[in-house]
Amino acid sequence: MTSFSASTLEKKLHDLSNTQQSVQTLSLWLIHHRKHAKTVVQVWNKEIRKVKTSKRLTFMYLANDVLQNSKKKGNEYNLEFKAAMPSAFKFVGQGGDKDTAKGLERLLNIWSERGVFELSFIEKIRKGLGKYKETGERLTRIVDKACVLLAEYNGRLSAELEDRITLSKMLTAFIFLQKQKLQEAEKRLEVSNHDTSKGQYMNTPKGLHNILVEELIKALQELEESASQDAAVREKIANLPAEVQDVSLLEKIEDKETGERLTRIVDKACVLLAEYNGRLSAELEDRITLSKMLTAFISLQKQKLQEAEKRLEEFRGKLEKVTIVRKELKSHLDNLPDLSKLPDVDGGLAPLPSAGDLFASSSGHRS
């Protein structure tokens, strides 16, 4: 048989499984090394606080097997385990569930029937478990009140988020309309492509605007899959039992089993609400970021609108000048003679006199 050492025992406890054969095999090995009972119990007491909750009861069953089967060979284990059991019971009971509580109570009954420990000692352990039960019930009431508070706050958050969703939809429509108007304005301004001042407009942060619009659309689309839109979770919260939200109904609990069942329901409800509130908090942060983005977008839109209005005024001035020139040109054309109304001359006009005729006519006049 393997020689005893604390490290060997730690390994064997680590390999211990919740089967009768595993428990009995290790129990026989411990009984064989009963002269190391003090070290065994110290290691057992240390390791039981390291293992998973589901394995703690197996450690208690191991101690029970050692206690009962070592009586005929000596009381070494009885003395050592007696000193460790009160704290061990309290530790295992605090972290256990309904099945753990039943298992511990069964051990106490067995020890009482078979005289493993004195009845006074067993009752002392049982009272310790009872005090823990009272503490657990008091903690349950506190948790219930916390759940009611969380449920009420969650309701207020849901109402607020519905308002924010409505606002987001309105902003989405507004952004779409503004984008459409901006595109129309840009098309109108492209008519003056050769205008020297057009370069000033083209220097506006159009790229930044397009990026911001894309980010806004993406953020608004992501909100459609946010926590406030998770109908499945909200339905689960709405369908929680009335006992989870109404402290007064706790008075109707008449037995331990009902109370423990409600405790599990409350625990699950708290986890559900905590997770949902976490998602809501993240969503609110996203909405705050979106609000800032919308503020920046609206500011940029106002700036672009002012620039567009300024350009529009410039073009109106130019249009007015062109209209005036057009009117003056039309008036001038209207005042020109109509060549089609000149008189008709039969045979055409007489030929103009030649230079010789002009000089001859002039000399004859002088004489």
C-alpha cells in the first residue's frame, strides 16, 4: 500500500469521485494510516475549501466512512474530526443547495443513531446550520427587495428607452431629409463649375460629412438590435412570478422547500436583471455617443446650410443683374428700326456720282 505523505493525500483527495467505491477505497487507505490522523484531518479541512461546491458533500461522506469504520481500531479520527466538523459543516452548508442541506442533515441523523458523536455535539452542529438558515432567509428578503427595486428601475429605463427609440426614428428621418436636400444643393451649385468662388465651397469638409453620415446610419441600425429591442428578454422579465417582486407574498411561504425553490427563482431573476441592466447601460452609453454624433452632424449641417444660403444669395444677385441686362437688351432691340418697313424704290436707287462729276460740278459753279 502506498506510503503516507501530505502531498500523496492531496492528490488522492483531488482524484476522489462521488462513487461508493472511490470513497471506500480512500477511506481504507486513511484508516490504514490512522497514526497520521491529525495530518489527514488538517489536509482534508484545507482541501474541502478548495474543491467545487458539488464535491464538498463527497468529502463529508469520506469523513463519515472513516469515522464509522475506524472506531474498532481506535479513536484517533474521532478526536481530530470532532474539532474540525463544526466549521466544516458551516462552510459546506453556506455554499450548498437543497441537496447539500439534505445530505448534511442525513449525516447528522446517522451519527446520532450510531453514536459516532455525542448528541449534545450533534445538536450544536445542527443549531449552527439553523442559524445559517435564518441568515440565508434574511439575505433572501434583502435580495427580494433589491430585485423589486431593480424591476421598478428597469421599468423606468424601458419607458425612457422607448422615448429614445422614437426620437432616434425622428432623427433618422431628419438626417435622410437633410442628406437629400444637401445633394440637391450640391447639384445646383455644380452649375457654376467655372465660377472662381466655387473653389471655396469645394473646400468644405465633404469627406468628413459623408463619414459622419455613414457612422450615424450604422449607429442607428445597431440600435435596432439593442437591449431595449430584445423582446424575448423583456418578456421573460414581465413573466417573472409575482413573489419575486412582491415582498408581502413571502409571508405565504410555509415550508423550507418552497422557500428554497423561490430562492433559486429569485437568484435567476437577479442574474437576468443584472445582465439586462448591464446591456441597457451599454446601450445608454451608445445612445449618448450617438447624441454627440448627431450634435456634430447638425452643427455641420447648419454650417453647410449657411454656406449654401450665402451662395444662393450670390446667385440671386447675379440672376438679378442678368435679368436687368436682358431687359435693357430687349428694350434696345425694340427701339431699332424695322428694315422690313422701309419704302420700296422701283428700279433701284440712282448710282452715286463719281469723283469726276463732283469736281466738274464744283468748277462750273465757281465760274
